Amino acid sequence: MTLGERIIRMDSWLLDRVCQPMADRLPERFSAFDAGMSCQFGSLLLSAVSIIAVFVLTGMHDFGNMIFNVLVWCLCVSFFFGLGRVRVLVKPGKPNPLRHMLVSIRIVSIPFALYVVYQALTSPPTFGTAVWFNAFSNIVFVVGLYLISCQPRPPQVRTTEDVWGRGFAPRPGGGF
């Protein structure tokens, strides 16, 4: 077994054994895709707070880094809108095509999240708050990607017995 196959097997294990049970326990009206998109939006907000905090802490003197960080954030926003557009591909009761479409970004995002957590642990105290916002942003991004990639639950099918098996007792005072 090659290294790539082992990495894909670990990704599948994480998706099937950790995230799918969490997605199956979500309320019926709140799908795993909705939870994942909420995580993606939260990641965008945390990332924006991190960028603003760095600008405030450095006094906005480094214009090149500021523009670079804002452009990277804009790429993240476009990724968020792109995920929203492919929502129509995820249908209840059918296999989730995003499971295979997002495998590479899921695999790459985990080491980046671990690196940013390492950065947060070793950062100077003056930048600690800003870097931790960035670390939380990356963690929430990874969780959102895995929730988006989970298989949707099949729609609930109500049996005829469930519909007609209810006891229709007359109300007190007559009538139905």
C-alpha cells in the first residue's frame, strides 16, 4: 500500500467513523451540508477577525502583507460561494458527489490546520490573540469540509399506518 492510499484510507476513516455519525445525529431539518456551510461561514468570520487583529496590532505599516491577507480571504469567500452553488448536487438518499470532489482539499487542509495550531502555540504573546483566531478558523474550516462531504440521510418515509393509524377521537361536545 502506497503512502497516497494510506492517506486516502485515513481520510475515509475520519469521514465514515467520526464525521458521518455526527452528521447522522443532527436534527432532520438541519442537514450535514447546512452544518458544514455554517462552519465555513464561521471560518470566514474568524479569519476576518484574525486579519483585522493583525492589522491593528502591527499598526497597519506592512501594506504588502495586508493586501495579501485580504486577497487570500477573498479567495476563501469565493470558495464559500462556490460550495453554495454546488449544493444542488447533494440530494437526500443519493451518494454525495462532494465526498470525492473535495478529497484533495480535505487532505491538504488538515496539515495546514495543524501548522497554524503550532504557530498559535509558539507565537509571541503580542500576536497570540490574532493567531489563535486564525487557528480556530482553520479548525472550523476542516470540520465544515468534512460535514459537507458526509452522506445525506435518506428522506423520512411515513408509512400508511403512521398516517392513518392515529386515533381520531371525537372532541368533547361532538363533531370532529
